[in-house]
Amino acid sequence: MERKLGLYVTLGDDGSLKRTLVSISGETNLEATTLNDEVILFSELIFDFYAFIVDRIRLSAAYLVTQDGDGKDTVDMRVFEFIQDTVQDLIEEFEEDDPLYGTLTRTIMEDRIPAADGSDTYPVTAVEKIISELSAVMLTQFSVNNILRDMRFHVPVDLDKKYRSLQEVEFTQISSFSNLHTPEYLFRSAADYYTFLVLHFIAAEPRVALCECCGRYFIPKTAKKTLYCDRVLKDDKTCKDLGPALKHKLQAQNKKVVEEFDRAKQRMYKRYERALDPNKKASKRDLSYAEYYEWLENATEARDAYLAGKLSEKDALKAIREDFVNRDKM
């Protein structure tokens, strides 16, 4: 029997992840990974092109409803068709370059965008749902980053209030008579997949740390206090290799850049969140999805270039803070 499109996931007791992607091109076993690695990797993804397309759809939606000569609201079907075509183009481009996101974008549109019912209000309802579903994976990433920060500072993760939406997601378990002890789950939404992972991540209560060399989150492999991660930083050497020898320099210099990056990221979150609040008046300080990820990409590159010895502290801090300076003067 041919399996439905989507991502099939098995989570082992040891945190190992077995993943099979069923796309329009066929069935593919994805690279083996772990729960911890997948959550950390997701927290660092930069949705630059994806965010740009979602912003483009959001902007187009503002022109979906116009007024005719009698002052009556009317739907501009050309705008609606443009939005539909843009979503299809996004899916097809992703399916070629990133089959996982392409497939899950296709399936979430199939599952959650209502079918045309012939009503005058259908295009408006459909576009609102399109924007909501496309935005969900980025909103989930914001939650994951905040959760990692909470866990790093030993703040209890409040799933009942602060992250309540994560618990409202339902997961589809696939019956498997060949492996009754390890259930397999089917995901047709990227946001649902990462929500599933982060809930299990929280339940496992890992010790989240921030590398004192590169400034990224990681999960120490032992209970012993660990200051540096295993990522390659410079000349095929990891933070763990370079950290001890550079300890004095790291404490005196790198800490300033790393901590400023972390503070800036939190401020950018808040500006982005204000833009999404329908009860607050829009301002020039608000950030779109694309603006946030553009800043994140530039700031991350500046931080990494500084840590690799390719950029001065002054220039790194300028790049991290530049967006704030420019926008605050608008």
C-alpha cells in the first residue's frame, strides 16, 4: 500500500531519530540524527527566502479586499490568484532544493486550507489560513529559542501558560505490527514535527549550555560542567580544542560580542512579536519575518567572523547593533 506524503518519525528511548520522507519523488531515508541535535539545529535555522515569501503574501493580502464604486467591499481575484500561485511556486522550489520543507509545505496546504465553497468570503478565509499555516514554523522556532534560553538559566518551562500552544498540537501515530514498542509518527506539518521534538526534549530535561567560545547552544555529553561545544570553529579545530588555550582571551573579549549578540536577539524577538500583535498599532520599529532573519543572518556572520579572527570587535559589534541604530532613527 502506497504511503501518504509526509515525514515518518520514530523516536528511540536513547533519543535517536529515524526519519523517512515520502515526497512526490518517492521514499527517502533521511540522515540519522538525535532529538537533541535536531532541536538545536532547528533553533539556528535562518528562514531567509521562506520568510521573504511569507512577507510577500502578507503584503499582498492587504490588497485582497477593495471597495467598488458604491463603497462595498469586493475581493480582487487577481490578488487571490497571485497568492495561490506564489504558494505553489514556493512549494515547487522547496521540493527541488529542500524536499523536507517542500513536502511538508505541500501537505500542510492540502490538509488545512479549506476547499473552495463558492462563497464571496472564501478567498479571505483561505488567505488568512495560508498565512497562519506558513508562519507557524517560524513562530515555533521563536518558542524553541525561548525555551532553550529558559532551560539554560534553569527557568521552569511553563507549558501551561507561556508555551500553552505547543500542547494543543495533536500528533498522528501510525500502527506498526512489526515494531509495537516503538511507535512511528506521521507529520504533514513542519511546525507539528518540531513541536513534537521540543516537547520530548523538555520532558528529557537535558542540561542546556551556551558555548563560551562560539555562543551557540549545545547539550553537554556528561554531567560534568562543560564550557565548550564540539562545533568546528577554525582550521578544523573545535571550540573544545581552542577554548582552553584561549580562555583568557575568550573571557576578556569574546564574551562581550557573544553576550551582545544574545541580548540583541532577544530585543529583535520583542520587536517582531509587537508586529504580530493585532491589538497594537503598527510602528516603524516593528519587524517583518524577512527583516528579522536578514538581521539574524548578518549578525550571525559578524559574530562568527569575529570568533574566527576575521573581523574586529568594533566591526562585529557595529554589525550586531547596526539595525537597531538605523531603525531607531526612522
